[in-house]
Amino acid sequence: MMRTVAVLGVLIAVGTLKLPIERNLAALHRQEHFRGVEFNLDLREKIGQLGFIAALSGFRAIVADALFIQAFAAWENTEWGRMLLLFRHITTLQPRVLLFWDTAAWHMAWNASVAAMNDQTQPRLALRVKAQREYFALGKDFLERGIKNNPDRPDLYEALARLYKEKYKDHERASEYYAKAAALPGAPTFDRRFSAYELSYCEGREREAYERLRRLYDEGPKERLPTLIKRLKFLEDKLGMPQEQRIPVNQDKSPNS
């Protein structure tokens, strides 16, 4: 009886000591946006027993790098399905490494989608287009999940904006994600500008786009880049702005956009 009471006392004491530590660890994970690694049987089957043990032992970075090399080889051999599976496991192992999410999305939405569209073994255009759009969606999924794991970094927001712009031709969503990137600490100054550029292509939002571009223009010569001036003049014409409110006709040209 006394032994049972003693064991219970030890368990209660250990539990009491562990609770604040676990709470602090959970808070740290939330602060760092760490969503955890899913060590399941599927992952074990894909990376092998030794790789799985290494991942469990704290060598996730080494395992992820080894899989990244395999993914590169799969790309060279145009093994898109294998590469997709490899990148899913790579990003599971290292969810805070932006390079892995960005590279996975690029391979899916750009490389694999082009290969699908140019697939000479598929004579039906409709099926090639369907496969292409499926790869667009896979690239978008990588970026969206990457953002969930790294909401404090602008890079993946920018990549998703480019995907919407170049693959979906969705200027409104592209503008939205450039704006989200611009709102984050350390974001490049061009994110604000690119967001306004994309908005200037959206029907029904010309006035808002004009006001944003004009504010950038009024910040000074560094913002008066050729593309900004071109889009401003386009919007001035479309909105029928009075001549006295328009920017000067002659502007110094800059090689940047």
C-alpha cells in the first residue's frame, strides 16, 4: 500500500513539473509557427526504415537534404509523380525551410505543368489542359501549406502572387498576396509596387489602383519607375482624369520596374 502511494506521489510530482515545461514548449511552437512533423507509417515507407529512425533521432535536416537530392534526380528524369511524393515528405520533415516549399511549387506549377501540356503521348488537348491545371493546383497547395507553416515570412506570399499572376492570370489574387507580403517585416519594397501594378489590371478597381499608384509616385523619384508611370497614365486615361491632375508627360526613365 505504501509503495503504491509512493509511486502515485512520484507520478503526480513529475506531472506537476512537466506541465509548465510542456506549456512553454507549446507556446514556443505557436510563436515559431511550428506545426510539427507527422511521423506515420506512410512516411516510414517512403523514406525507408533507416531514414525514419534518423528522423526520429533528430536528424530531420539530414534526411530532408538526402530526399531533396533524390527529388532533383527525379526532376532530371521527369518523374513528376515520384518528385511530388518526395517533396511532400521533405516539406513534412522541414516545414520551416522556405526553399523546399518554393522549389516544390516551382517544379509542379511551372516544370511539370509545361511537360503535361507538351505531352506528345496524349493526343487530346482537353486532357493535357486538365493535367496542366492539376499541376498548377499542386503548386498552389505547396505554397499555401508553406505559408501556414511560415506566416511571418514574405517569400512564399510573393511566390503565390507570381503563381496567380502567371499561371491563373488572376491579377486580383496576385495583388492580394503581394500586399500580404508587403505587410510583413523585412519585405522588399517592390511588393507594395507589384501589388498596385496587379490591381491596375482589375476591372472595377481602377480608382483604388490609381490612388495606390499615385501615392507611390508622390513618395519621390525612387518610386517613379517606368512601369509605374505607364500604369498611372493608363489609369488616368481610363478614369478620364482632368489634365491638371495628371502626372507630367515627360518623366526620367529608369531601367528598373
